[in-house]
Amino acid sequence: MDTKTVILFIAHGSRRQAANQEIIEIAKALAEQSNHKVIACFLEIAQPDIPNALEDAAQKETRVIKILPYFLTEGRHVKEDIPRIISEKLATLNYSGKIEWIDYFGSHDQVKKLLSQLIQ
């Protein structure tokens, strides 16, 4: 597994543990398919939260942290909350690597194609 690139897979978080576990399972599958370390984390309610996951990702061997918001729309969480939380935590870390943002999940054309297939 390539530990030089770490993906932060950020979901909202739920009071329902089974929902959070689904996110963790998706992250595991992404790690297997991509050969990168993938850390599932949550904006609120569930653990690990974004700051703790970012701290875990920002190890000295990590060169790139990719931020992947698993959200369907570009609401306040995607546009404001997640970038603010990432920025605030990075200010406290001694991380010299690169941060890359992947567009939020719902913005990708493949999602629209999948939805179209589902309604057929």
C-alpha cells in the first residue's frame, strides 16, 4: 500500500452507527482498489472527526493528502465547513506535504449517469 498518498474520505456522520459503518466499509474498498491509505472521517456526530483524521494522515512519510468530500451537493458543509476545519487543523500541524482537493462526490458526471441508469 502506498502510504505517501492518503485520502481523507469525509462524510457527514450519523447517530446511526450502521450508517457510519457503511462509510468505513466504502473507505476500505477504496483503499483496496486504489492501493492508497484511505481514512474515513466525519464532519460531525461520529468518529474519527476531520481534525483527528487529518492529524493521522499528516505523518512524516505522507507527501500528499487528498480531501474527498462524500456529499451529493455543494452545500455549506462542502463550501465552507470542511475547508475551514481543514485549514484550522493544518495551522496546528507540522505538515510540509501537499493538500489536494477532489471535487465533492455529487459533482461528477458518473453520479448523474448512475442515477439515470437507476431510474430506467
